[in-house]
Amino acid sequence: MNVSQQEWVSRLNEDNNAVVLDVRTDDECAEGIIPNAINIDIYKGQGFIYMLDELDKSKNYYVYCKAGGRSEKACAVMNQMGFETTYNLMGGFMEWNGDVIIPE
């Protein structure tokens, strides 16, 4: 489901079953990530699928990329794989105005 930044944040803040998933490249993540996000680069192809398979499908996934296109595709793939709840951040990290941390 594509959601606005405001809706994404409000759902995330009230969700005790949430996982934030960043599907950008390592280089993009070096510029900053949303706190507590896990990173699985969608460009890893089959590796992306293998890593998704390790995740708990019963969790609610809040997915983002740089602008919203890759994360929308990631949500579609995840839904096909049996993930029940995925939220795509429209506008992606470029429009994010919440907290950001620089990964170590």
C-alpha cells in the first residue's frame, strides 16, 4: 500500500509489530537512514529474494527507497512472497523530514 509520509509515520509510531526496511544501495544508505531500519538492497536480485525469505512474514513492513519507485516494487514482491502488510513511503527518503541517522 502506498502511503504519504504523514500516514507512514503515524502508522509506524502506533505499530508494535513494525519493521522499517530500506531497499536502497549501500552508497545511498551512507547518506543517512531512518532510525532502526534494516537494509536489503533491491538491486541484489535473487540475493534480495533470499534475504526477504529470512524475514518474519507476520510483521508489518514499512518500506522506503530514495524516491518511492524501488520500494513500491519491493512491496509488490513481498506481497507475492506472502508478506501480509507492507507500506510504501511515497516520495521516499528524498522527501523524508523525520529523524535520520548516519550508519557506522
